[in-house]
Amino acid sequence: MMNRDQRMSITLEYVQKTMNQCRKRLKNRATLRSLTDLSPTIPNDTRWLGMADMIQRFNTIKNELVSLFEDENTNLDVDGSICFQRQALSVEKQLTKFKVSACELQKQDRTL
């Protein structure tokens, strides 16, 4: 049985893979653009909060991503199951708590 950290790591890896597929493949990106003005976000290696931004964007556009998955003109791997969607929301909630704490420390000129 996986612990919470393993599930979080696997979820983030899958979301990053999906967002990369959306961002790097022209057909996927063009079709997504026709569905929403929001574009996929991938984390920047130099930013601590990039994963939080990515999972938040994923959850915001997940319905559009599932539509892309169902479109025969695109090549995208998206888990549209309720179980995965709940896990992605749970990860977002956890990372949002971290993001809020990190931003508050930065306001106070402190470091983690």
C-alpha cells in the first residue's frame, strides 16, 4: 500500500507528463486553445512553487483536458477517473497550504 507522499509524487509526475504533452504537441495545444484561454503550466526547476501552480492549473482545465483525450485528432494521455480527480484535488490542497506558508515567510523576509 502506498503512503501519502508516494501518491502525491505519482500524481504530480502524471500531471506533469500530461501538461507537457499538451504544451509540446501542436495539435494538442491548438485544440486546447479552442476550448479555453488558459494554457498548460509546467513547473520551472528554479521555483519552489511551480508544482503548486501546475496542479492548480491542471484542476482548473481538467474538463478541457478530458475533452482533448476524447478527441481523435489529438494524442493526449489523461486520467479522467473520479478517483484521480479527487487525488489531484487533494494534492492541490496540500501544496496550496505549503504555498501560502512559503509566501507568508517571504513577506516576512524569512527563508524556509
